[in-house]
Amino acid sequence: MTLKEATEIGKCLSNQTRVQIMEWLKEPEKNFPPHETLKHFNDGVCVTYIQEKAELSQSTISTYLSNMEKCGILIMTRHGKWSYFRRNEKIIKQYTQFLE
Amino acid sequence: MTLKEATEIGKCLSNQTRVQIMEWLKEPEKNFPPHETLKHFNDGVCVTYIQEKAELSQSTISTYLSNMEKCGILIMTRHGKWSYFRRNEKIIKQYTQFLE
DNA sequence: TTTATATATCTATATTTATCGATATATTGA
DNA sequence: TCAATATATCGATAAATATAGATATATAAA
């Protein structure tokens, strides 16, 4: 992991809501209602559920999640009209190892 | 570690120079000249050396280091007119465990 | 005690980020 | 095809951060 990549991750983790989202996504089944279409959380949680729980506008949360995916800490999977986001544990591990 | 505390650390790690400083402080003897007064790096590196290497103004670096100490990732030790800064590995570990 | 040096703090301005509403795009279902 | 829904993107403005120079403070050295 380069300095630049680590800094991009740091920027995503410099806002309380975004850190909170990372925490929520550790346990989707505990923090979110079940999806109607997908019967599991294997691919994470859809934007709408995250937005409702965060209580910020849809556009704000969409931008957050997009940037968090761009820097690698989230993985997005599209199913039909839904975008599901989950943690990218591999990159998160690389980041924490970089810091230590 | 609380969400708030983790976010404060994230803010410190959201700037390339500050992340760079954290990296430099992993190996002070490799990245900085020896101090004239103190003959070791046990307490870290003085502000002036960090400032010169970072090539930003003294006030900027002083503020950076002060904030990094406030959120816990650095430890400051004062010796005479010098302030020495070193990594706080314990808090860094707590932070990375929080993220994982 | 005066002077020099290291660091901290204050004030100001430029830049970046936060956040929203509006709108565009994509997909599904009627 | 058309309407509804989910998400993404755009444009604007408010708030926060970056950064410097000036100045204050603390300590050491002369």
C-alpha cells in the first residue's frame, strides 16, 4: 500500500458517519432489516437502508459509498436496480498493517 | 475506542503529510539526523527536524503534531526547549483493532 | 538579565469537504 | 412502452481544513 492510497482511505475514515457505516457493515444482519429481494447479506447492504439509518440525504450517502469503494475499503455488487455494499476486509487489513 | 475517538484519529490520518510523518517516525534513526542534545530517539524526533523534512511551515507542523498528540497517536516529551514526538503504538493498535 | 532558539498560538485567506436539492440514468414491472 | 423505484451525478452553498506569517511563550546560553 502506497502513502497516497493510505491517505485516500484516511480521508474516507475522517468523518463520523462514514466510520459508523464501516462499523454497521461489520454486522449487517444486526444493523439492517432483511432485504426483500436478496435473502442474505453476502453482498452487503443496499444504499437505501444505509441512507435511512444514517439519516443523511440519498445523494450524500451515495457519494460516501462511491468514494469508499474507490479507495478500496468497500466492495460494491449490483443486483438489478440495487447496489449492495460490503466491507473489503483484505484492503482494510492492508491498511491497518500499513499503519502499524 | 469510541466512534468519536476513532474519527479524530481518522482526521489526523486524512492528510498525506501527516501519514508520512507517522511513517517516518517508525524509524527515526533512518529518517532523521541525530539530535545534538539527546543522543537517542527514545522520545522521538523534535519539531524542527520533522518540519524541515516535511517542508511545510513551522506553525503548520506544530499544529499537526499537537493534534496528532491530542487524538492519541503521538506522544510528546518535552526536554528543555525541545518537544519530541514519537508514535503511540498502543493507541495505534487500538485504532486498527477498532477498524478490523 | 539580555539574547537567541525552539515551539506554540493567533489571525487571516485559500482550498477542500459536507451536504443538499434537482436531475439524469438504469432497471424493473405493469 | 410507460411508470415507478433505486442509485448516481451535477451544481450550489455552507462549513471545515490547510497553510502561512506574525507574534507570544518558554527555555537555554551568554
